[in-house]
Amino acid sequence: MDNAKKYRMKCTLTFGDIYSQIIVWLIVLFISLATALGLMGASRPIYALATVGLILVLSLPFLLFAFVTTLLNHIEFDAVEPVAEAAGNASFTGGTMSSQSA
């Protein structure tokens, strides 16, 4: 068990990575609203509300899938070397000891 490597998880996701997905979804939303406004003038306005609801319900799973896959693509696991880990623990312990003695 002593030979097991330790890993550090790092997320490199930035807002720019999902910005285009949000823009595409907003375009789909505005197209659905334009369709609803076009149908609102017709004799059956319930079709307008059904159209907006259907487009929102059908597009949200795709948006969620895009966000989750983008997030998973930006998660990195880096192996932590035992020497670097020991040096990090020693400096942290040393800082704690000096603050307790002061």
C-alpha cells in the first residue's frame, strides 16, 4: 500500500469554455420565442405556448450533456511525487510549529 501513488485533481474549466454553448442555447431560445410570437397571432395561441415548452424541454438535456462533458474534459489528475508531498508537509508543519512557539 506504500507504493500507491497519490493524485491531485485539478479543474481547468473557464467561462470561455462554455461561453459558446450558452450562446447557442440562447439562440435556440430566441428562435423558439420568435416562433411562439408568430403563432400567437394565429387563431390557436395554445400552440405557441406548447412550441416554447417543447423546445425548452427538448433542448435542456442537450445543454446539460454539453456542460457535463465539457466539465469532464477539463478535469485533470496529476500524480503527486512523494518528495514534493513531503516537502509541502514539512513546510506546513514548520509554519505551524513556529506560530505555536511564538
